[in-house]
Amino acid sequence: MLRQREASSQEQFFANARQVQGALRAEDPDFALILESLPSLSGSRSILRTSENTWVSLSLAPSDLPNLLIDEVKNASTGRQMRYRLEGESQLAVGLRLRPSQISTLTDVAYFEITPLSEIESTLESLGLILILGAITTVLIGASAGLWASGRVLSPLTDISTVAQALAKGQFAARVETIDDPDLMPIIRSFNDMAATMEQRIAKDARFASDVSHELRSPLMTLRASIEVMQSRRIELSERASQALDLLADDVNRFEKLVQDLLDLARSNSGSIPSDLVNMTELVEATVAMFEKQPPISILDGANNALVIGDKRRLAQVFDNLLRNAEKYANGATLIEITQSEGRVHISVEDAGPGVSPSERELIFQAFTRGNAAKNRGTGGGAGLGLALVDEHTRRHGGSAKVGNRRDGKRGARFTIDLPMVGRR
């Protein structure tokens, strides 16, 4: 209906515009008489602009036209149209810039017509009301039947979804309760078998990593003791031997850190999370106090003394690793920001380093993955487990870790930890 009305209005408009264009060939046309002689379609009204501030119309004022349409017609060589509301009623306005003849003294002529759409709008409102009533009736009937059917079918699937979310958060002992539905029982049994197999596999991998790490600690202690003995007699060594001793000591330090990180990962994968109340403000301040270069801490949005349920030692390790990562690859953190929204506390660590490219922002939290910044620096001081521990500990606490650009647009990275908040002290 609307397209038909627009098409008929445009057809009548261009026919009238051609008549007005023809009248411009006269030296001094009577525009009021011309507009009065034009045919009207469904109550349409005409107005003619003969100069910047001169308008001719039998029933319209320039203020009845939208300014945007006037500007578009002034700068366009083809017709323009616009739907708008005038005094609460829907209108269709069409405009066209005309070309006066050479003998005419006019230089800026534009012709406009306004056609009311209130009749169509009223019809559409009636149709809409009928459709709404019909839709409501249909929805009520369908919803009643759907709720009855979906209650029987979707309830077990909801349980499966809940258990899957628990498994994703590290609660590997979660299982779906069995039901007496012959159609869904095979799915539930297969899901529980998959969860049990995954739990056994993760426990086995964690136990293997823990055993290997424990076995490596004894030879590492022997190596450490031997290096200390050699360093105590460093004066007896040649310069080349001293350099070799320094390289050996650095590698042993790195090896010890690697073994400790592997042990932490193994414990995180296999052990449960303690349910202690942790004050995140105090935890962050205590962690920052252990560093020589201490960045400022900004607390916004009522996040002061936000409480989180979890393991204080593991959460402290999360921020210690983030600060050490910034210290190693970005000359230290520049800002720590604590905010809260929708029941979660967000703690961000910003630095002024080279940043993390978008292609590395997911990979950087994987074990034994090091970003280009670490490779380019050539420090050799890390094995790529620090950020993996950050992601693992945060995920086990029901949160997430991500990295992006600094909010102020300057060069650097912004690591953000998101954790569920249980209140404030």
C-alpha cells in the first residue's frame, strides 16, 4: 500500500513539475495561478521556491517542509523524497530542482509537493491490531503446548548443559543424574562416560607432570649445589670458564622456574579450589609492594575491597606473573586498574611495552607459547608458562583472562582479569 501510494504520488508530482517547468519559459509567469491549476492527488499540496527566501504556495509554508529535504533538492539534479511527520500526521514530501529558461530572471527554482499518508497509516494500524490479537492468541496456544512438551524434553538437556559448564570450570567430578527416559538415557550415559574418561585423562596428565617435576627437583638441587661450590671458587677459573659458569647458572635458574611452574599447573589441574574470602584490593596492593617499580593503583566504580571466593595463594600468583611479565618485556607495569560491573570484579595491568598483536592474543595464554616481544628481546628468561598459569588459575576461579590495547590509545598492552565478586568488605 505504501509503495503504491508513493509511486502514484511520484507520478503525479513529476507531471505537475513538468507543467511548472513549462511555465518557466515565460518571462513573468504567475506562479500562484499555475499552482492553483495543478491537479491534486489525495489531498496533496504544492509549494514553489523561486529564490532563497521567496516561496509561493496556496496552503503551505516553507516551515512545513523538512530542512534536510530542502538541502538535498538544492544540491541534487534529480528528485528527492522523504517521509516525515507534520503536526503529528505522517506525510510524504517530494522535491525537484527546476531549470529556468534563459529569458527567465530566476536562477534557483525548486518545486515541492506534500501528500498526506494518514489514511494509509490508519489502515495499517487497524491491520496491525488485528495481527497482534491473532498473534497473541496463537502464541498463547502454542506456548501452552510448547511448555508442556519442552518441560519433558529439555529438562535433561538443561542438566547436561549445567554439568558441561561445571566441567569447563574444572569441576571434573560433576555428572548428569540418570532418568527413566529411554530416548535420552543413552545420551546421558554417553555424556557421563565422556566426563569420567576426561577426568581420568586430566588426572593422569596432571599426575605425570607432577611426578616428572618432583623427579627433576633432586638433580636440580645437586646442580644448584655444584654451581654454588664453583661460584665460591670463581677466582680460580679462567674468564671463559667463568662465562660458561654464568650461562650454566642462568639455565639452572630457568629450569628451576620451569619445574615450579609445571608443579603449579599440575596442582591447578588436579586439586580443588579452597573457598576462602579474598580481598582483591589488599591482595593487589600486597603483590605490588613486593616489586621495586610499583605502578599506581586506580580503584573505580565502587570496586574497593571487592571480595572473591578462592585460593589467595593462586590469585596472588596470577598478579605476580602479570607484573613480572610486564617487568620482563615492557620495563614494568604503568597502571593497575580495579573496576566492578554486573557482579564481577575486573583487574587490569597496563604497560608501555610493544603490546600484543591481535593474532597472538589467544595463543599467548597457552602453555609454552611466547609472544614476539619475548622472542625479539631475546631474554631467554621464560618458558611460556607464566601466562598459562594466569589463565588456568583465573579459569578455575570462574573467571577469564584476556589481553588487548591500552584504553588511552598509547603503545602498550592491557591484561585484564575478570572474576566473580561476592560482595565488598
